[in-house]
Amino acid sequence: MNGSKSAVHHTIIVVDVEGFGDKRRTNQHQLGVREGLYLAVEQAFAMAGVPWADCHHEDRGDGVFILAPAAIPKAPFVDTVPHALARALREHNATHPDEERIRVRMALHAGEVNYDKHGVTAASINLAFRLLDAHPLKSALAESPGLLALVASEWFFEEVVRHSRDAAPATYRPMRVLVKETTAVCWICLPDHPYPPDAAHLAAPVPVSDHRIEQVPSPPPAVQHVTAAGQGSIASGAMFGNVTHHHHAGKQVPSAPGDAVGGIGTPQ
């Protein structure tokens, strides 16, 4: 397949560890995190019936990039993999020190991929990585007590998640994001600490944003100001420093200059 000029369809999965480069993690801690991540991902794939050996996977230092063959059904990547991954991470965290505990972001997309002697390239891969780096996904994980925040591309949501009986599509929340040169609609969920089911989100159009990042409006329209201060732990992903989030009618408003949003695993 390498060197072929013809694109090949794949399911695209990218997983990234929150706060991998935190200064409290030594090299040995990072090795422990990497080992735990790979074990958890491979276990999740096995639980979903996805043969790890049949997938193309590349190490990303603080994460892993995976291409699953087109012949493998896509539904297990939302029906089974997220919950199995969160469960495997809980088991890892329960037996490792704080510095080796893991929380992750995960992106799902699918598309045509080209191979050459150096590896792979595709616009679809670029989009998956852009979604993984989007601020709403990072914020969703930072503000969640869970271990996993999942983002599905608009295509993946409409073609796979929306039609799944087990993926609980009403617990996904639509976002319009702008990352580098990419503007896209995506859907975010928290598999091990889900948003309340709300079928209204499945029918509501995603508005055009005047801002760099916008969450789709949803009731209630009241303005909420939440301030968190203090220091937390790697396990909880708590906030560090003084943080203020402003929410209005479901819209995510950028923090004022000088505000810092962060936990152990939230890249600044």
C-alpha cells in the first residue's frame, strides 16, 4: 500500500494525553503514562472487536494516531471504544502515582488517506488533528471529572453517531470551531461523565459564529459567572490558578486577558 497514488478510506482515531508535559512528570513518569495509554487503547480496541494488528498506528509522544481499515465497521468506535477506554484508564490510574495518571482527548473522523514511503497524508487527517486541538474539547475535559473527552467530526456524527442505539447521540453537544485555517462543526461528548441527554441539540442548526469559538446556544439564557481558584491534582484535572468562565445562553465567551484556564492536563 505504501507509495500508492490512490487514496484509501480509513476511520481516523487520534488520542492525546492531557498535560503530558507537566513539569511534575519526570521522564520515568512519562514512560509510565505512555505504557498505560497504549495498554488502555489496545484493550479498548480488543473489547470493540477491532484487531490492533490490522490498524496503521503512529506514536505521537503524548498520544497515538490510528487508521482503521475501511472494512472494519465504524459503530464500535462510538458504541464500545470510548467506554472501554475510560474503564481501562480508571484501572491504570487506580494503580499508579498521581504523576502517571491519565486523562485523554480523542478525535474521530473518516476519509480518504494517501500513503507514501514516509507515511500518510490527507486533508481528513489534518481535520482530525485540528479537532483534537480545538479549545472547546480541551475545556470540556478540563471542566469534567471524567477521564475522556471525545470529539466527532460533523461527518462522523451524522453518518455514525446519530444512527447508533448505543452511542447516546443526545448526550453530544455541537460546536463550531476555528483552529488555524480550519473552520468546522464538530460534536463533543464526555463518555464517562456524560452531558444530560437533550434531543433538542440534534435538531437545532449550528449558527454561524462571529467569534473564534462558539458553543451552540441552548436554554436557559441566564448569565452565569463561575470562578474557580486554588490548586488541584493530576487525578482530578482541577483548575490551577485563578480561572473565570463566562457563559451566556450556551455561548462560550473567551476569557479576559490574563485569565488562565488549566489543570494538570490542559495545555496552555
